[in-house]
Amino acid sequence: MSMISVKSMRLFIPLWGAALLSSAPLAAADVKVLIWDERQPRQAEAYDNFLGNEIAERLRARPGLEVASVGLDDPGQGLGNLDDYDVLVWWGHVRQDEVPDETGRKILERVKAGKLALMPLHSAHWSVPFMEAMFARTRTEARRRYPDPKTEIEFVKPPGRHPPTYESIVTPAYYAYKKGGRVARVRVDLPNCVFPGFRPDGAPSMVTVLRPGHPIMKGLPRRFEIPQTEMYDEPFHVPEPDVALFREDWRHGGRFRGGMIWNMGKGKVFYFRPGHEQFPVFKDANVMKIVENAVRWLGAQVER
């Protein structure tokens, strides 16, 4: 061994040798979570300080999570520093159209790049970032279904935020035209991101876990009740998810795939259905366990 290499060894072993030889695990970096909430007054029926702040406070009490809470009326609609976060949890309801489509597309680009995970809650099925994600997923699937570059594909957006009837075709929907023995043109109705039935009576839902081995469902019983929640009824007008984690059923009718995951490029979108701002859903231990598990799992996969 040369004198130079011996000197190098003597210089650097004290700095890193102990850490290298130690069997103690290195501490994991905190998952950085941004809770976005439109903060409407009716939330006061169930939450003292807005729904988003309630979720943030409960997550802050758990180790390894760094949590911020913002609102629609904050500067830049609360979305000026997305580079600082791993997971964006989104609550919107009656003010969805105040968020520009361009904002949704910017969020989606971060998701697709693997730099951010998106978790829409309940009525955020009609939020701009979730709809943009479902539109993008449909466009990708349409090109996979019709790979011929000569095939013209027309994408038709839904005419506003209006629920369909049960008799309606389920979107995304495809109508293809043939010419000369090949598919010449395809009309694709983009997903309406909604469902034909809902019931805001606060009746309990019974949750059946479909993927008990998934990290988001860790520590949950195979079946449990959410004491108060709004009912949504299938079919949900979205592209087929890559994973459905659980199902909700209501005694007086209604069923829904309550936790759905879509892979979007290098990132993920996780839609979590239980909720309604007038019921204390996010004070329930099982619900918050899912939320905590989800932000940990989603955040661990983000490129930092």
C-alpha cells in the first residue's frame, strides 16, 4: 500500500468508518405532505378549524411526517411551493372550478415525473388535478388501444360537472369508425369523473378490504364500519384503476370501490372516497390510519 493511500485511510476512517461499521439503521427522511383544502364554511358542522387542518393536525402527531396545510384563498391558491412536498392531499367540493385547468396540468406533470403523488379525497373526484389525471390516463389508453398513427382520435370533454343517469354510457367511452378495412377514426368521451347516485344522509358504510397485503391497508381489520359518511354509488366514470384496495357497501343500497390507485408515468394517484364535510369522517381512527398509511407509501416512492 502506498504512503498516499495510507494517509487517505487515516484521514477518512474517523469521519465515516463508525457509521459504515455500525449496524444501526439510518433514519428515514420525513415524508413531506401538503394538505390542500378549499375551506368552505359548512365544514364547521363537523370540524372546529376546517377539514384540512384537522387532517394535518392528526398527521403531525405521527412520527416521520412533515405536514403543511393550505387553502384555496391563500396566495397562489396555496400551491406556490409544490417542489417542497412529496404528497399532495386534496379536498375540494363546491369551489372546484376556481382552480385553473393549467394548475391541474402542472400538478399532473409533477406526478408523471415521479416528483409528487396526488391523493384526492371524497368530493375531489371533480377536482381539476384529478380530472386532468383521468383525462391523461384515458388518452394514453386510447393510443394503446388504437396504435395505428393514421387513426384519428377525437377526445371529447364532459360538458361541465353534471352527474349522469344510471342509463348513460359509462365514460371513458369509445366509438370507432372503420374505413378500408382499418380503424380510421375514433371518438373518445373523456371520463366524467363522477357517478349516477349519491345520498348525503350520513348512514354508515361497511368497508371490505380487497387487498389486505397492500401497505395502505396495513393494520386495518378485514371489515370495519365508517359510522357516518356520504354514499356514492357505482358506476364511477373513470378509467379502470390499476388497484382497488377496498369496497364500501351501504345497508339501504349503494356500493363503491373506495380506494383506487392509478399509475401515472413514474408517479401515482390514490383516490380515497370516504368523506363529506358535514360528518366527522376524518376523526375516525380507521379512516385516519388509511390516510397515514397512504401518505407514507406514496411519499416513499417519490423521487427526491
